[in-house]
Amino acid sequence: CICRQALQYTYLRFVCQNAGAYQPRGAGSRPNQRSHRQNCPFEIVIHANGTGDKLVVLSMSSEHNHTIVPEAFRHTRKQRKLPEDARERAKLMLDVGANVTKVKSYLMENTGKIVSNSDVQNLRNQLREAKKGANPVITIVEQLQSVPGATVEVQESGGVISAIVYQSEAMVRIFEAYPEVLIFDATYKVNNRNMPLFLPMVVDGNGNSRVVAVILTANEEADTVTTAINFFQRTFKSCDKVRSLLVDKDLTALKILTQCFSNAEANLCQFHVLRTFRRQVTESQMGITASQKNAIIENLQKMVHSATQAKFESLYSELQHLGSPRFMEYFDKNWYGCRQQWAWCYTKLSMNIGLTGTQRLESFHRRVKGVTGRNAEMTSFVGDLLLVLRATDEELNHQSFDALNRPMPPPPRTSFLYSYYRVLTPYAFAHVQKEAGHISSTTVNDGLSKNREGILSVTRQSCQCAAFNAFLLPCRHILRLREQELLPLFHENLVPQRWLQRYWLSVTEMPSTDSSVTVHTTEKKEKRVLTETQKFRKAHSVCIELAQVASSVGMTEFNRRISLLEYVLQAWKEGTALGIEIQSEPLRREPLQHLPQGDRTSTSDDNVFDTFDIDALLGRTPSDWSIQNNRPGPNNRKQRNSPKLSDSPKLNDSPKLSVVIRLSDSLKLSDSSKLSDSSKLSDSPKLSDSPKLS
């Protein structure tokens, strides 16, 4: 037939979404599958008429073989389909790590559709599949190389990536400036390729932890880690200046690091050492009793923290009597030979900035995992890792600017500490200031000083104590010796370059000053509208001070002041405007009667006064003060003839004064600005102008 152009179809058949039979396509291993297809007979058939200008219903079956619930229709797949813009917003939120439940709630509120957890999870899977489309290795290298000035080294073995080393321009600059202490450790389960992550870390002049490289290795085999560290060394020129290595008890990494950094002394993390002791020293493995185990662990803890080598050897002798032959064989083989790496009496002799473990690096590892998550897809993991590194650098740069804008309070200019304050970083100055506080209790005789660390040799510029070796800054013994020899306690030769403030600021990224910057100033408005919260805080602070003043007197005076405050409070609750006025002449009133507080006294005048016994107000007597409630009448609606405070004499110039609290029922608190100047609280005389009263 010939149809009109407006009619696109000559035949239409509408069926229920539950029409048709379910046809399994699998092998039957999952028989319990659900489907919408239930052979529903509902059907409407429409056909165009012979002239092609109308649609005619040929047949219709209006029965369903299933339960019909109108609300269930909104839960069908087609009705749940999200608009394209909503899908893109949801993918963006999921890409930055938004919570699935919060994304689902956001979509339901903004689209009005039913959204299930599986719908959001499908969006996340689509996002992951899109990232997997490209070669992940190429994508990772491109991400790392996108950082300006970055160096990326990729090691391949048999066509497989075995190591990736990344160093930004800032990392190279930081390590060249502060190479003395290097913290080295690995963290695991951060990406879906199970590649361990190494983040070598140094400590800058202000005590901040700075990552100086990113190393990803396919495994922890000696050859792989050695190659990665060699890449690390080739970039840096100051590797021979590394003096201390802080690592955990990883024998493979420890051996490689000591070979690559031959001038450095390896210090094992005390936390990991003690944890290894607790894990290895057990009754079953060492053939000891529970009491022996506790005694051995306690002895090992003392050995780790021993202050002198003599104390360490004494504890070792006790350990030989406590432990079994099996334990002593284990200890001598694994620990006694490397005691210089974990006992404090040995590690204190190296420059370690007071660090006894890898806690700083472990803390940064937790921060990285908090952003990247565990077993993250490789490309997203690298992007999130760069985000963490960039955010950390920005925060540390902010601290540098903040140190310039808000310096520590300086010591007296007459003190030698002022000279250290001017040249040292805040972190280094705090250490020197702490040591200077012990000068008076320190004794140095003939260049020797005795303390818990033993007998120390002290010179004008060096000392054998742990405080000096850790920081290479003047300790209490050096300062005491120079004081005894009448030498200046400050000298520029006593301060290493790494602790100088100007050196620290030169290494930190500081943007250049632009002389063309124009400073715009805006006059501060005299008045601004406060929010309800701001008004509450301001009133709260005044009320606290008012409570302190009111409670600092005896009970009689306290009760009078409370009565006055309750009177004011009740007036404000009733919406009555209130102000305070000081008058130079006594009020025209009846003699004040000592009535119970809050009672009202009628007078012969047309006005009615609220009379209160507040004779102790400002130390005056009832004959000098009165409180008046001027009810609005025909002649005193606005009190235009009342003298202004600015024209009234001072309190100490008038023998007879009256304090008037004026109330007007016709003015609510919101209209209090309409009161005359004489009734505004802000215009009341200051306390400093009042006479000195007992």
C-alpha cells in the first residue's frame, strides 16, 4: 500500500517486556538464571489502512500472565537507563575515587531514576576497560615524562619491564642539597601487577621528609634492585655524600645498598628489629619456656636501647645465661655480628638526625595507599602517585612560605641564641635551643664530660655525644666548654650549611618576584552585617566576661546584680527596646522605697516607675542612683529634649547622678536603631571615665 510520508511504518506490534521464552545460551553450568521473558500473551497489532492515511488496530490481547505492580516498572532496565551526561559525571566521580554509595545517591537525586549498586559498578568497570585499551607500559612512561624536567629510566629483560625509575627536577635538586641521610624501604600491594614500590626519602634543612625518586621493580631479586639503584646513582652526583642509610631488616636490599653507598653506615629500623625478635623468639622454635622467652625479650629490648658499648656487652653476657643453645646460635649468627647496625650505642655515632627507624617513610606509604588504594590498575596508580607527590611538595612549599610570614618568637637580642635564630632554620634552631637549656647542668672538665653515654671527649667544635653526631650542631657540652673558655657561644663554623635558613630557602621552590605586580587596596567598611552565628559568638563572649565580673563579689551584691540582669533579660524577651542614659540631675521621682526586687511602685506622677534596690551599683547609695522605666506617654514618646551623653558632664564632675534604663514598648529590638542618641548603649560613658569608687 502507499502510505503518507508522516507514517513511517505499515505494521506495528507492541508486546509486553515479559513476552517471549527464555533461551539459555550457555552449557547449563549455571541453571538458576533469572530472565524477564515469561511468555506473556499481551499484544497489540496495528496496521495502516488501505489509503495509507490511518492506523488501524487489527488485534489486541490485554491479559498478562504475571503480576503487574506500577512501582516495579520503574525498576526495569530500560527505565533505569541513565542520560549520557549523568553517566559521564558519574564516571568522573568514580575516576577520582568517589564512594559508590555516594555516587549512587547523587545519581538518584539528580536524575529521579532508580539506580542500583550494580549500575554504578558497571560504570566503574567500563572506566577500567577504557584504560586497559592502551599499552599500560607506554601509558605509564608517558604519564611520568609529562612532568617538566623529569627523568624516566625503563629496564627491560626479555621484552618484559623489570624496573622503572622516575626522578623529577625537584627530586634531583633536593637530594643534591641534602644527601646525608637516606631512608630506603619498599611497600607492596599498591598495583595490580604486584610491583614493589620504593620511595627513597631524605630530610631537608627544616626537618621535612622529601621523596627523591620513584622506583618500581617487577620483583625484589638482587639483580633487579641493583639495576634500579644504579639508575638512581647515575642521576645523582652526591651519592658518595650519603652518610647514613635507614632500612628495615631486608637482607637483600641491605646488602645491595651497602655496596652501592660504600661511604654510608647502615642503620636498621629499631621498630622492625624488635618486631623480628618478638616473632622469631618463640617457645617452639627456640626450645625455651614462656618465662625464659619474656626474660630474653626484655633483655633484647635493653640491648637495642643500650647507651654504652660496655652496657651492651654486659647485657649480652646476661643473655648467654638466659637463652638456650638454639637461641644463642640464632642470635650470634643473625644479630651479634651486625650489632653496629641496630644497637643505639653504635648507631648514635652516625649522622641520622635523631632517626632510629623508617617511621617517616612508613607514614608516607600509608598516605600513598590512602589515595591509590590497594592493587590499583597500573595507569591509575601512577597517576594517583604523581598526585600525592605533587600535593606533598605543594604543602612543604607552603610551610616554607609560612615560616617566612610567621616566624618563631625571637629570643632576647642580648642572648647568644639570637644569632642562631637569625641563621638557622626553625627545626635546627629548636634543637640548639633545647641543648642550650641544659648548659647550666652540664659539667666539662679538661675537655671531658660524663653522662649516661659514658665519658665524652669535647672540643670547641665537636663532641662524642649523640646529639652532636646526629645533627652536627652545637650541643650542650660544646656550649659549656666555650662558655668556660670565655669564647663566643655562636660562631658560623659551628653551623653546617644544610641547616642554614638561606640555604634551605634557596633549595625550596620559590617563585620569582614580579616587579610589575600591582597591589589593590580596598577600604574596609565601617559596618558589616553579621550572621546569626557571628552575633551569637560576639554576645557569648560578652556574657562570659559579664558572668566573671558579676560573680566576683559577695552574695548580697551578687543577688542585686542578678536581679538587674534578669530585669534586662525579661525586657528583651518581651521585645522591648532598652538603653542606658547617664543624667546630670536627679530624676524627678518619689523617694525610692526598698521593696522586694521586681515590685512596682506607683507615684503621683503620670508615669509609672519600676523600682529596684541596686544601691550597690558602681558603689553608690540609693540616694545617688535610680532605675527608671519610662513608659511611652503623650509627652515622652521619643525624649527629644533629653541631654545627649556627649554633652553631659563627667561622672566625677557631678555630685548627683542618675542611671536611667529607658524602655519603650513601641520599639522592638529590631528597631532599636530608632532610639535617640541618649538611649543607645554604645554612647554610654566608659568605665575609665567613672569616679574611683570602693
